[in-house]
Amino acid sequence: MASFKEIIATDTPVLIDFFATWCGPCQTMMPVLEKLKDELGDRVKILKIDVDKNQALATQMNVRGVPAFMIYKNGKQIWKGSGVQPLHVLKEQVVKA
């Protein structure tokens, strides 16, 4: 299995969704992320990370609440957002990454 650093090192934008199963707003984002993947296909990778199962990584990435989103390209963070994000915001950030 690829490491986190290997996954974010790609030149395809990687949208990371830090979520928790008990989080209502996180559940709200599920269909939005599915639609984003449908619209952008191979132009984006979406990585969902459960903060309860990956507490060390969430702490390392300075995630203070969920949902939290980050976009990486070539190993560098391009964008960070928290809370419920509209589809057009996520799509715009991925496309310009």
C-alpha cells in the first residue's frame, strides 16, 4: 500500500477529505464528493481519511475539526478548507491546482 507521501506526490491533484463516521456535515459531503469525481474523473484523486482511525495523521496535518479538506499536487499543499464545501468551490480548487 502506498504511503501518504507517495499518494500526494503525484501530479494529479489529490483532494483529501478528513472525516468522521459520526459527523453529520461529513455525511452531507459524501454525495458532493461523488459528484465531483463523476465530473472530473481521472483529473482528481479523492482520498478519504477517517480521523478516528488515523489520529496521528490528522494531528500531523493540523486537522482541528471535520470535515476538513486539503488539495495536494506534487507533494505540496495547494488549498485547505474546513466545513461543508459546495461542489463548485471544490471543483474550482481542483481544476486550478
